Amino acid sequence: MRSTALAMALLTTASTAAAASGATPAAIERATADVLPQVVAWRRDIHQHPELGLQEVRTSRIVAEHLRSLGMEVQTGVAGTGVVGILKGGRPGKVVALRADMDALPVTEQGDLPFKSVQKAMWNGQETGVMHACGHDTHVAMLMGAATVLAQLRAELPGTVKFIFQPAEEGPGGAEPMIAAGVLRDPQVDAIFGLHVFPYTVGHVVYRAGPLMASADEFTIEITGKQTHGAVPWGGVDPIVIGAQIVTSLQSIVSRNVNIAKAPAVVTVGKFAAGNRSNIIPDKAELVGTVRAFDNEERARIRARIEGIATEYARTAGGSAKVTWDLGYPVTVNDPALTERMVPTLQRILGPGKVSVGPLTGTAEDFSYFQQQVPGMFFFLGVTPPGQEETAAQNHSPLFFVDEAALPVGVRSLASLAVDFLGGG
Ligand code: NI
């Protein structure tokens, strides 16, 4: 009850401050309606001209030209193809950042949209189709629309808005290098917001305070034994038996070491490679696996346990093991206080029953790097026509589909979160 009362009090404060400033919810709604045809046109154009990560040259040029046309200070070529626009409001205040990712995927589009992509690119040495199969085209268009809306309210805006258009969310990652390039400084960002389209019902938003999306790390365990004849095992050290013991013991990490009261986790070995015939015990074996976690401390602990189990088992058996990591994105963690404070803004825009708490999501997001630096909130925007939720294609599918009725919801959400955050002091 206390949290509800607190949230309502903050909502009132934010709305009052915004209303006093002239950047009212009604003004945002009007400006959104005005810019909507442009948002749809941008989205279709970008959808038809998708670009893979770090190759978003055309997209970032369109973004930069638009931000400049709004009279913003614009930085281009940030961490490759990233673009940052800085909108200084007419009154002093805090700094809020809004982020969109710009990259497409090596997927050949299978739908029949009139603005379907027929782009091709080289990927892993092979020609492939390119498609905005994760909907980042809509993220770019909605943030461009929010920039238009907020630029119109500039004189009344108490603070600064940074528009961050990042490359390569699908890999190798654009958020971390943009942070290294100083995107959160000068002026220092106080909070950051971002959204992702997802096959929830259009007109709905799904959020979660605290952990939302998983970390995703890959490990390789190289086991060294000693080759011998399969009929004379005592003459060597069997890396397959060591590997089997390691695989089994790794399963004890989730069942015995992870604090499940805090967050779940997964440890999977997806590859076990060793030997080539029945009567030869080989020198080496290789295990490759993935770790998904929803808590950054648990993530570190799992990593340490995997290393301990692998090296100690191998040593005890007379062999050795080397563990190497390909660390992916950290856990996407929404700042609980910021989330609690801003959810009423989304509830006001979407209406009763349309903003709900969602489950943990096993995919990863490099928005998480921004959230390690400043309080951040990331949420899912529903883009699936009502009644099709069960059958809708998932993100990354060649049939991924976005109902454009979601676009004004996203524009209003981003613009309103910025205004209410700044107005709330
Ligand atoms: Ni995505």
C-alpha cells in the first residue's frame, strides 16, 4: 500500500511540474499524432533498407539529419555508427537519456509487406538476406518521433534530453563502446530509458522492476589427459571420463550453489567432443556450454564454480583442464526505485489493465551496460494484433511482424517518460 501511495504522490508531482511547464500529457499526445505519419514513413523506409551491426551508415545518416533539423547538437560516428542528439530544454534541470538500437539481422524476410526487405549482405562468408527481424527499425523511428515531440516542447522542458542511437545490439555490442566514448557524460546522464518491441498484445506494455533479461556467457573447457589404448586405460589418463564427471558436477551448481530465492540460473553443456574410435583413449576432450543468470553476483559465482569444478576434477584424475570464457551481455536490471516512480506514467498513457509485470526473459540485451552506469528502465512494447499472441512469430523470426498501431504508443511512452522524469525533479 505504501508503494502505491508513494507512486501516486510522485505521479502527481511529475504531472504538476510538467503541466506547469506546458509540456502537458495533452501536448505530448497532440504532437505525437502530428508526427505519426512521419514515424510510419521512417519505419517503413528503414525496414526496407536494413543494415547489419556496425554497418548502419544509411540509418545513422537519416537519424543525424533529422536530429539536426530539430536544432539539436548532434554527434555522429560515436563507437562506429552511433549517433547522439542533445536537446537542451529552456529551463535548467536533470539529464535524461532515451536509447534506440539500429541494427538488423542476417535473416531473409518471408512476410509479404509492401516495404519488405530484399537487401543482401555477406555474413560468415555467405550471402544472406538482411531483415529487421528484431524490430529495431521501429525503435529508431519511434525515438526519432519522440525527438520531434520533445523538440516542440523544448522551451518548457526543465532539463536536457539525450537521444542515443546505438549500433550493433545484436553483436558485437554498441552500448559498451558508446559508454567508453563518453555518451553518458557531458552532461552527466541521471537516468536512461529504452524499450523493445515484443509479441505481446499491441497497446500493452510489460515491465519488471529489478532483473528483466538474462546474462548470456559461453564457456569452453579444454581437458587434457594422456592418450592410451582403449584396452589399457591404466596406461594413460582418460579425458572423456574426466569430462563426464565435470558435466555431471556442473549440474550441482544450479541445484547446490545458486541462491534460487534471489534468481534462477541455467548451466548447459551443449557440446562434448572427444576421440574418434572405440579402442583409443584420446589426449583431449572439449566441453562447450552456456550460462544464463538473472543476478550479476550469481553470474560471477557460477563462473567461479565452473572454473573450480573443471580444474579440480581434472587435477584429481591426473589430467588438467583450462576454462575460457566468451562473456556476453550482463543481466538487464531495472532500477527498482526508478521503475516504481515511472510506471504510473505508462499507466496513464496506456490506460487501465494495459501495463503489467512480465516474467523473466532468457534473452540478453546490451542496454544492461547503460544500467550498470546510471539508473535505467527497459520495458517491452506489445506489437501483436489482438488474438494472435499465441501464434505470433517471435523476435528474430523471418516472419516477425509489428502492428504499426504500437508506434504512437512507443513515441508517447518515450517522450512522456522523459518529461515526467525531468518534471519530477
Ligand atoms: Ni532486439
